[in-house]
Amino acid sequence: MAKEELGHAGAILQAKQLGKYLVVGVHSDEEIIENKVPNAPYVTSPEWLDLYGCQYVVHGDDITTGLLASERQESQAWANLDLDSSGEDCYRIVKSAGRFKIVKRTPGISTTDLVGRMLLCTRQHHMPPFSLQTSLLSALPAENRPTPTAEASEMLARVRAYASDEYGQEGNGSTVYSYDPNLGQNGRCLSIVRGKAPRMAQRIAYVDGGFDLFSSGHIEFLRLVVDREVKEAAERGEYNVEGDSSSGGRWPYVVAGVHDDKTINRFKGLNYPIMNLFERGLCVLQCRYISSLILSSPFIPTLAFLDTLPFGTPHVVYHGPTEFMPSEADPYRELKQSSGSLFKEIGDHEWKTVNAGEIVGRIVRQRTLYEERQRKKEQKAEKEVTMAN
């Protein structure tokens, strides 16, 4: 997996639903460089599965190597062949051993799509303000509501799936809301997906951001938020939340606000965000540190806005260093000046530089290699079709 994007998360979710325990193998940089342009072999063997007590390899149905010619032509991803450096099917050995399972490919963007957006600087993927909210609300069951479009129903189904709990069960995981500033005096959070509410005495922490190209930098920030809350709660000895033995009952309820596309583009320019609000929301939802998601959250989290959150004003608001933001005013100034200071900052960490700008920079620098790899893939695919016919 080249990075953590929603297609990978969807495949992992489906794989998890096939059993009770899931092991994820990650290829080393060297193997990826050799075969595609912490350290699972690119060609999976039964011995490797046995080493980790695994019965099957699970992959999306975008794999086409080994299919009949007619099946390849019907496959939407027939050019995305999973071959090793010698041109052989990476999963041929486990397939022959009957230890290979296929799950439905997650609809939506792929790594290749994202790279294309970066290199071509397109903005067609951006969503107009409130368009996602309108689509998701239209798919919710309600009396006298028109039949939703197939696209809206599919979008809602995916949000529900990504909001599922650690076992892939829907309705028992994260809650999802969409913030509409035009409702009421200070706006209102509209419910999209129901899930677990905060337990009694559980601290609520609010974080916000663009979360574009969701990566290790974002995940580490969220982990540090949870880790800090757990440690400080232990020091204060404030409470012991029933049903959370892993952290001594101190795991916080983390609410993540995700800004819409127009807001991010206003401050970052070019064709940012590379992923639209729907895609970024799904990426944030699949992270284990998130308890609730607020779509279209405002760039400046005022006290009035925080008071509209579904579970009340949070105990604390976290963010990373904000000096990179080109806005003239500090968006957290009101919170920093509030009584008791709601705001806390997570400082530098090992993965602080892994963000959308850094990832785009890496892709641009590797453009020549990317274009050559794509050319070879197309030639190989064309050759196989020619041979099959």
C-alpha cells in the first residue's frame, strides 16, 4: 500500500469482515521499487502465511492476472496488473494452494487517480459547499422524501461502512454529522450516521483540519492527542470510564472537524485539496483514534460553533503548530484567550513533515519515473490483449 487512502481502508474493512483477526502485510521500499517502479514479500507464499498463522490472502477484485482473456476485457481495472518484476502473477502460488480470497474493489479513487490530480493540477474533483450534505441527507429514510439517487445511496452506504467499529459492525462505531452554518443563530450539526455517544465522565477532545492525503503525519498527531489525554487524566485521577480497561478508563472521545473544499482552497490555493470532502471524510473515519466526524467544519472554531457540537462544548481543542497557515489571524485566538484556555497544541513529532504538500512534492519530483512506469504498464496490458485475441 503506497499510502493510507480510502481504497486501502475499504479493502482492509472487507478483509476484516471475513474473519476475527486480520494481519496486514506491508511491502518494503526496496521490493516496491523493484516490482512497481516493514517487510512483506511481493510474491506471497504459503510459508509466509503460516509464519503469521494466516489462512488466506485477501485482495480486491482489481487483480486481473490469471483471468481468461474475456474476463480481462470485461474488468474495469484490467490495466492494473499485479505482476512481479519478472512479469509473473504475484499471487500465483497461494492461488494454486487454494489460499486466496477476493473482495469487491472499493469504488472511488485510486493512488493512480490521486497522482494524476497532483501532476495535472485539476480541480474537477472539488465539491461545491453543502453538496455532500445534501446528497447524504437525501439518502436518509424520511417520510415524504423523494427516492434518493443511486449515487447518494452509495455515498451514504460507504460513510456508514467506514464509520463501523473495529469489527466492521455498523451502528456501533463513530458518529457522523454535517455542520450547516445557515441553521439557527450559530449553525447546527445535522446527524448523518448514528454510533457510540460519549460515556459518562468521558472527556471530549475536538480537533480540526483539512486532513488531505491522510497519512502518517495525521495519524501520529491524533495518536498524540489520545496519548496526552490518557496521561493527563491519569495524573489528575479524574475518572474511570467503565468499559475502557486498555487505558485505565481514560480514553477520550475525539471529535474531528473536516473543512470543506472551498475553505481549504481559499487558504492553500492551486488545486488543493487533492482529495475532496467526501474522500477526506472517509479517510478520517477509518482511523481508530476518531470517535465522531463533523463534515464542513468552519476554519475558525469559535466558542459559539463549539457550543453547537452534538455532545456539547468539548473539554479541550487540539491542533498542531499553525504558523504555516497563510491566514492573517490565528484561527484559534479566541480559544487561546478563553477562560481556562480550551486550546492545547501538539508539538513537533517524527512524522510532522508528512503532509499533503510534502507528498505532492515527492510525486512531482518522481514524475519522470511515474510516467515511464505507466507507459510500461500500458504496453504490457496491450500486449496481453493482443496475445489473447
